[in-house]
Amino acid sequence: MAKENGESSNGSWKKIVDDVKKIFDFKEVLGTGAFSEVVMAREKATGKMVAIKCIPKKALKGKETSIENEIAVLRKIKHENIVALEDIYESSNHLYLIMQLVSGGELFDRIVEKGFYTEMDASRLIRQVLDAVNYLHSMGIVHRDLKPENLLYFSPHDDSKIMISDFGLSKMEGTGGVMATACGTPGYVAPEVLAQKPYSKAVDCWSIGVIAYILLCGYPPFYDENDSKLFEQILKADYEFDAPYWDDISDSAKDFISCLMEKDPEKRFTCDQALEHPWIAGDTALCKNIHESVSRQMRKNFAKSKWRQAFNATAVIRHMRRLQLGTSFGSSIQSSNSVPSPQGQKDRFLCLSQLSKLCYFCRFRSEWFLLNLSLILDK
């Protein structure tokens, strides 16, 4: 069982446990990431429902710093719009992060399901995100991977608040010098990150601008099948408010987005400034129903994006073969009815490990690739 005082014998913030299922009753799997699984569970002593991020220790080898960073950030923050870390358990084989259960679903999914959606709704959503990110910035924390997939509704209720999740790429200022590591998700990353220049909290403000743009039209400001062309667009801050999709959107909303998606980080709005903008703090956000246009574009652009990412797994297999990493990998797909040998299983694990390194920069692609490749391998 866990230590009574909430700490292990060496004073660590982890609770040492021989079997976490003695404390929690595991229910359904909520999601699968590159190196972890999130499970809904009930705490047996209280009946409280939580989400548990289960991380195999063997998957942490060489990545200890990343997970320790995520935990350090989560332990420090308490905000109503940020998914809370409630406890940490450690067994001989796993690390378990006990998280606040958020059950309302992803941002875009909820918008598509709505029958009525306005600029005012988008303004209220962005205000919550700005409040939370402003709080992080006040504590010297930069999220660095803000994107719609990391914005979840707290509950299924219509008036549910929005929650920020996933701090795997967060950085605490002053804990490692000037930030210059290329990270984040390509479509939402700021120009200075792609330019490999030192960057600051302003990268989060850029990402919020991109999210606000999508919330008002349903498609991303930057898009190209070719990554190099996509990066070129972002580096130039080359985006437009295209007709007819933006014809019914207020000038105030466009100005708000332009202030956040400013190429020069020194001129870009901070969260404080964005919170004072009339589109957020005033009454300039329109109440006209834009649901039909926005939801149509969201279904078209983001469903297609996920479909394409799933099939991109085949391209990675070919790339791995060229790197002479895919011999047993390819044969396991061709011989799906045979039982893989222990060496084959080992090779498959190594292939997935190498794949995660290839896809680290595009984190969302890494998770899609790994998930779909795992499905292929398990057939």
C-alpha cells in the first residue's frame, strides 16, 4: 500500500505502492498516447472518479527528464481551467499520475455537435484559455504546445468550462537557460520557434491566436501538404481572412487575432493585453449564428487531417525500411497470422522506439503513427 504521509521512505513526492489496483478500480481506457495510457478509475476508499495516466518505466528510459518536467509543472499549478494533478504513485514497473477527471470531450467535437454557435461563444472560450495561460505565465511557466486537442471540456453540460491539459512540453523559465528547443505542433507553433531563435512566453500567445482563428472559421490559418511550404507560411506569418468564410466575422475579432498572430514576438500581444482587447473584455463579439459554416469546415479539415495522419504510417514504414530498421517490422505485417518470436517482439519494440524519435518534433503525428502502427502490429 502507499505510504501514509503521501511520500516514499526517501522523502520523494511519489507514493510507493506494490499494486495500484488495490487503491483504484480501473474502468475504461480514455486514451492512448505515444508512451502512456489514460484510464478512468474509481478510488475505492472514497468512490471518487479520476483519470490515471499509466506510464511504463521501460518507456521512460532516456525520457526521464521529460516526465519529471511534466510532473514538476503539474505539481506547481492550481487553476480552475487547468487539469489538476491530484496524486502520484509509483510501482516497480509503472508511474501513475492521478489526474482530475475531465469528461466533456474535445473542443472541436463539442462545437461540431452544437446547433448554435457564435463569435461570443468563441470569445468566452478564448477568455478562459487566456486566463489559464496568463496564470501559467505569471508563474514563469510556458506551455509550448497549446492546440485544440489539449483543450477539453470539464463536463458534458452546455455551460461547462474549458480545461487545458497535457504539459509534456512545458518549460519553467529559469530552469535551463534560454528556451530554443524546437518543439510543439507544426500548425500552431510560432515563427521564432521554427526559425530556431530564442523564444519566450510569446509562443503561447501565438498559439492562442491560431486557435481563435480556427474557432471562427473552422480551418487553420496555415496549411500545406508539404511541411517545408507550411513552415515557410508560418515564418512569414502569411495568413488571410478569406472570403466568404470571414465575411460575417467582426473587424474586432480579426484585429484580436492579428494582435496575437504578430510575427514579431516583441510586438505580439501578451495575455494581459489580449484580455483587455474589446473582443474579449468588451461587447464587440457578434451574436450571429456561425455554426453551419464553422462546423462544416471543422468536419472537412480536421477529420481529413486525422485520416491522412493515420495512413501516413505506411510512409514511415517505408522510411524505416530504408534505414534498415523495418525488416522484422515488415515481415510481421505480412505474416499477421503467425505468432511472433521473442526476438521479433523485441525488434518491433525497437522499431516503435525509433519511430517515436523520428516523429518527436511533430508530437501529434508521433501519437497517431504509434497508435495506428500498434494496431497493425497487433492484428
